[in-house]
Amino acid sequence: MGITVAFVLWGVLAPGNVAAVTGAIFGFVITNLGWVFVLATFGFLAFAVYLAASRYGRVRLGGDDEQPEFSTVSWVAMMFSAGMGIGLMFFGVAEPIGHLGAPPHGLAKPGTEAAAGVAMEYSYFHWALHPWAIYAIMGLALAYFTFRRGMPNLISTAFYPLLGDRVYGPAGKTIDILAIFATLFGSATSLGLGALQISGGLNYLVDAIPNSTFVAVAIIVLLTAAFIVSAVSGVHRGIQWIANANMVLAVLLLFFLFVVGPTVFILNTFVESLGGYMARLVPMSFQTAFSGDPAFLSGYTIFYWAWWISWAPFVGTFIARISRGRTIREFVVGVILVPSVVSFVWFSIMGGTAINLDLSGAANITDAAARGSEIALFATLAQFPLAALMSVIAILLVALFFVSGADAAAVVMGMLSSKGILHPRPLIVVIWGVLMGASAAILLAIGGADSLAGLQIASVLAGGPFALVLIGLCWSIMKALRTEQLPAARPSVAPEPGRAMSRPSGAPAPQRMAGENLQEGGRRRA
């Protein structure tokens, strides 16, 4: 927390120096270490698929007889909510339409149908299987070591197979600190994007409100204050209700565009782009600056991979919490495929609508997005009935995502900085929330005229060190699974309705390594 406060003060007192230093580090990372992000991200996807397909897929995240805590329908619904957020609102139109005007790696002529196909394929690439594989690795590690091995709910304790009792000392605390920094700056990036989009939307609706960094920072201050009120008042059920209502509004927005927009074009785009994405999945996964466009990689692919990595502690904690009792195979399939389908549908409707307007000549969304990515969505909505109402709903969606997302991220940072307790003190949560909002404002300021640049720099710098943590987690998970006495395969005949399936003969009870239970972990800390 002290280091974070120092960063905020540095940004307030010397923003130019912060921009120069972070920009230099960012340039070095992109130029020399971009291949690490590319290779590691594909490795996470391959490792997750291997675990699901291997014999380890039968291992249950809990006791061998333990049933899932939530029904499959509820679990999928919550997974859907985790797949939504400020990022999808900001980039749902901006990314596909941006790729239409400047196709990735020069793969097509700008503004053509071929460019539209490439645009959708790369939007799927950045928002579907790869990011959710990153979250799956993080969530699987937490769920496995917490629910099956009985260890504290900390990222550091998932390294017990590699570090032993050192996870309770400086080595473990360093891992948790890196997780806090990743969550802080990953979430600050999302808050910054939300503030930019709200500012752009207000300017699009009311010319008197300027679309500027100053307005975006003022929005961050106001919404951070709203988050603080929710945190100190204890109305977490209200925030949960608002978050759920937010998902309903998001679905309504999609349904509106699907019905009043180019429905047949959207369906055609979905089918053809999905096929193209699957066909080009491996080549896209290994594209580097060797033959690709360095500017595109730094502005999109590497930025996204680093952003997802920095979000892994936050999202991983959430999906681990709701996945107790699932097998590894169920977990991986559900966590990767369900949100990916949401992303496919989201970009097909949002991006497909904007692309159709551009290709048909009905509106020039490409030029609108060039003036600012944050107004691309509102320029699209302006072409349909009830444009003002739908724009207000979009702004409300982003604002509520901001408040509920800040609330959840601050709680996760409070847990990580409070020895893994599930309910950190409200004061700790509020402090982290304030620092997160302040960091978002600093990142917007150091970006200068291009506010998005500061957010991209923060994601890469925060995600870089934590990428090493995720690589270590893969090793730790594999080492722990090799000690498992695997449960027998399930019988092909389903049990009678209402009767729980008994544990297969010879299947072990939940395993624990020496020193892996909560009590012993507490004694070691003491």
C-alpha cells in the first residue's frame, strides 16, 4: 500500500517524469519481451486444454464425494456475468471498426468485406479462448489448493509444491504483493476506460460537455465516491442486485441492436468469422513482430494479453469461489467455452452492426472511431430509433460496471493484503478503492492527448511480472496433480433421481500435504 501511495504521489507531483519513465520501460518490454506474452498466453491455453482432456480431468475441486455448490444453470449464469464488463462496452464496437479501417498486419485492403472478416476474427482472438484460459489457470490453482488441499485462500499458497513452507515467508508475500499490483493496475485500466467512455457518451449527447481528460478524471472522482458510499454503508446486497440488473440491461442492449440492426448480416458475420477464427487460431497465436506489425501488437495483442494477466487474480478468485465441487474437466470447459461464446455473440452484434453501417454507406463509423474509440458505440446507436435512450442506457451500464467492478476488485485486494480472509475490514477495502481510482486518474493524465496510451502502459507493466507467477502456477499445479490418487472413472449408468452418487471404490478422501491446512498455516505465520 505504501508503494502504491508513493506511485500516486509521484504521478501528482511529477506526471511528466512518470510518463517518461513508464514509457521507456513500456518500449523496452514491447520491443524485447513481446514474444514472452505471445508464447506464454498460448501456453496457458494449451495447458488448460491438456488438463481437461487428460486423466487429471476427473479430479474434483473438493472432496471426491463433493457435489457442485451451485447448479450448472446458476454456474453458467454467473460465468456469463463475469464475462461482461467495461472492456466489452468500450471495445465492442471500437475494436472491430478500428480493424476495418486498419486491418491487422496488413492482411486485407481497408474498408472492404475482406477487412471486415479479418476485423471480426481478431476481435474474437483477443476476447475469447486465450484470455479465459488465463483466468482458468488462476481460478483452477486457487480452487484446487483451497478446496481440495485445504490451504489458505491466497495465491502464494498455491506454490506450496514448489516452495514448501517458504510460501509463509517473504517469498510467498512477494507473490501476493505482485498479485495486488496486478489487480490494482488491471482494474485501474478498466476504470479509466469506463471514465473515457462515459465522457465520450456525455459529449456525444450534450455538446456543452467536453470530451476531455479533465472530465474523465472528474467522472472517476464521482464514481469512486459512489463506490466508497456502497463499501462503508454495507449495501453489498444492493451492489450485487445492481450488478445483476446491469447484466439484464446489457442483454437488452444486445437484443435491441440484433432486432433493429442488420440481423441477417450479423448472423452471416457470426458464422463466417467464427470459422475463420478457428482456422487461423494457431497462426494468430504465434504472430510476433518478426513478420507482423509492431504497432498493432503493442496496441492490441500484447496490451490485451497483459491486461488479462493483470486481471487474473481478480477474475480467478471469483470463478474459483463459485466452482467448488466441479471436476477439473467441467471447470476448464465451462470457464473457457461459456464466456467465449458470450464474446462471440457480443462482437458479432456490436461490431457487426457498426461494420454493416460502414460498408453499406449508411454511416461512417470508422471516422467517428478515429476521433475517439470511446464514441464509436454512441455513433453506432445514433443510427437507430431511440438513439438517445439507448445511449443513456449504455452510459448507465458503464457507470454501474464501474461501481460494482471497483467494489469487487477492492475486496479482492483487501483479501490478498489481509492474509486471505474472505471479509476484509471495510476501511481496508475503501483505501484500496481510493488508491485504485487515483491510479486510474494518474494513468489517464500521463497518457496526454492519447489517454488510452497510459492505460495500455499500466497493463503491460503490471502484467509482465505476474506472467511469471502464472507460469509458475502451471508448474505447481502439475506437480501437485502428479501426487493425486486419481478417482475411478464414473459409471456409465446415471444414479437414481434424488440419490447422490457414492464414492467409487478405492477413491481417496480429499488429500492434504503436510502443513497445508488452515490451522497449521496460521501457526506457521505466527
